[in-house]
Amino acid sequence: MPPTREPPPPEVDLDAYEAVACSLDQDGCLTCGDVAVPVTVQHAGELDAVCVDVYGHEGRVAIELVGPVAAGDRLLVHAGVAIEKLEAPS
């Protein structure tokens, strides 16, 4: 019996695609795609911090990769994990 072929994937109409801004409230996820979300630390713990994004959505973020943080610090978050501390705006 010959192997069956999978049907080709459906065509994607890129003109109909609307990009969505990433936030801490994106369908219960901290990111969409491969994009890091900038957030501000509200309350810091030992292993995680409560952060808020530019839309006011709040969520917990793991901070093991960036070291200790304090309220007011700015972080880049991907998949619920802080991956970088941002410098304070000058």
C-alpha cells in the first residue's frame, strides 16, 4: 500500500492579517510570537515579580535570569520569563 500524502497547508491571506500588540494579557500568555514584552516591576520577590505592561495588564514574571529587581525596574519578558533588564530612560 503506497503512503498517503498530506494535503498542502491552506493559503494564508497576509493582507487580512492584523498584527496585535503584545501584552501581559494576550490570551493568558505573556507573549505572542517571538516578541519580548516590556514591563515595569510593581512588586519583587525572590524568584518572581509582579509586573505591569504598557496597557496596565498585570502578571507574574520569573526573574531568575536577570537577578534581583526592585519596584520601578523595567524588564523585557518572553514566555513569562524576564530575559533582560532595561536601562532607565534618560
